[in-house]
Amino acid sequence: MLSDYGPVAVLLLISVVVGFLVLFMSRLFGPYRPTARKLAPYESGMQPYGQAIRRIPVKFYRVAVLFILFDIEVIFFLPWAVIFRDLGLYGLAVMGVFFFVLTAGFVYEWKLGGLEWD
């Protein structure tokens, strides 16, 4: 039973080794010219000013959550499409109800203005 996970362990090991190898090779062969400005705690070398925490409007989070919600729901279409012929009319009816609910939620958010970016 544990031997079934062997290929996954090999893939994990290879990906970790390749990741460290890429970091090592870029450090070894890439340009490295540190300056005081580059070693500053800000990523672009600019001197930070003001507060680090700013208020971000909720609309960005709302659009992101709605995108994730509808994107994950659409993922359910792929397994259904693979076994569509085996499910028959029942599978078509269930996916039709699911698609109707998904479309109704999308139209509701669209009419409410949840997808507006202005």
C-alpha cells in the first residue's frame, strides 16, 4: 500500500532537487552586485515612506472571491463531461439543475453590480 506512493515521493524529491539546483546555479553564474540600496528591506530598492499598511477597498476582495467561487464551480463540468454517456438522462438533468443555479448566481451578482470594477 505504501509502495503506491513511491512515484509521488520520487516526483517530490526531483522537484525539490531541481528547485535548489536552479537557486544554486543562478547564484553561482548570475550577476551579484549587492549595494546598500539593493539590500534595503523594500523589494525595489526604494526607500519606504509612510505606513506599510494601507486600506484596500473591499471590491478587490469581492471580485477575487467571486472569481474563485465561479471558477471552482465550473471545474465540476470536466468530470461530468468525461462520463457524460454513462450517466444518461439523469446526469444531464442533474447537471442542468447545477448549471441553472450557477447561471442564476452569476446573473444575480451581475445585476447587483458585484462584478463592476469602477
